[in-house]
Amino acid sequence: MTDVPDTAPHEQLLVGLVRLGQALRINSYRNAGPYRLSPLQADILTILRGDQRPRRPSELTHALTSSPPTISDAVKTLTTKGLVERRRDPSDARAVFLTLTPDGHTEADRLARMPAVFGEAMAALSPDDVAAMLRGTSTMIRSLQENQAIPVTKMCLTCELFRPEAHPSSDRPHHCAFLDSPLADLELRLDCSDHHTARARPAAAGDTRGHAHPDG
Ligand code: SF4
């Protein structure tokens, strides 16, 4: 009998995650839609749709691990396409806020629909598989965030209102203090608009002197 080559499960999992990332990226290029969106432009619309309060450009830069000029160029293109609107911040004349236009909402809704090929792949998973994958990816993302390898996202595992294992003998063992409801692994959120996190200390007055405004 031939020995099975050494295959460390963690390495195999990483290979699988890379393959899934490639599939999502390829799909993003194929799903450019009527506005011929680049993957970055599509990501910006998706973020603006996810949390509908007006967003500053610096928030997009942080969330997408990008640079201010790259985000600024993409936002300009989205504005020209009539999908994003820039408004002056009434409390800071140098800063702007970004929101979706009605066409931007329609396009962001189109992007949010799961492509059939991914729906089919997901349908092959049992609810237990989905719960285990959600738990596993949430745990990995939290660790990467703690090590500053990726930006912090609004998920249950980093939320002040998340109470893990608050109901240990239940099939919905966690608790969301915002919803005041138990949560099963299957209900863990990776992008929650109600996420609650401690606010960073505001910059001291004069901190930005001599620098371009990050949200101008
Ligand atoms: S508010 Fe949202 S992120 Fe926070 S625990 Fe509840 S569901 Fe999770």
C-alpha cells in the first residue's frame, strides 16, 4: 500500500481558502454589470450599502486596506457614473461624506445577490457545515484583526454586546445584548450594522496640521 503524502490539515485549509478567494475575485470581474465596475468600485458600493450612514473616505481606506489616492480615484469614478454622492460635512468644511445615489442603491443590491454558481456551492453544505465554517472563519478573522493583519470588521466576535456561551446548554449558546436574543453559531454575523465597539480616542487638536485632510 502506498503512503498518503503528508498533508497538514491547516495547510490544506489555507489552500482551500485561497481557492475560494480566487473564485470570488474571478466572479467579481465577470459580474462588472452595466456600469463596468472594477472589483474595488464594487467593494465600495457594497460597504456603503452595508452600513447606510454617510461614510468618510478614510473609513473606506481603512476597511479596504487601501491608500487614500486609490480610494479617491475610485470614488471619483463612481461619482462620475452617478452611483455615489459626495457631500460636504457641515461640521468640517474640509471633509466630505459619501452616500449611495438611488442608482447606486440599485447597483449595490444587484451586487449583493449571490451569484447562482455560489448559491449552488452553498446548497451543497449542511447547516452544521455552515455553522462550523462561520465559527471557524470568525475565529480566524478575529485573530488576524488582533494581530493587525487585516482591518477590524463589524462581526459578533469583536462586538461589545456579544456574550459568548451565555447559554451553555442551549443549541443557541451565545447572546446578543443589542437584540436581547440568543444566537446560534449559524447566526453569527461577520458584518453587522448594529456592531458596537469602543470609540477610538479623538485626535488632539492640531494633530493634522501640515497634512492633507484625510476626508477632503
Ligand atoms: S449587535 Fe450585531 S455584532 Fe453585536 S452581538 Fe449583536 S448581532 Fe453580533
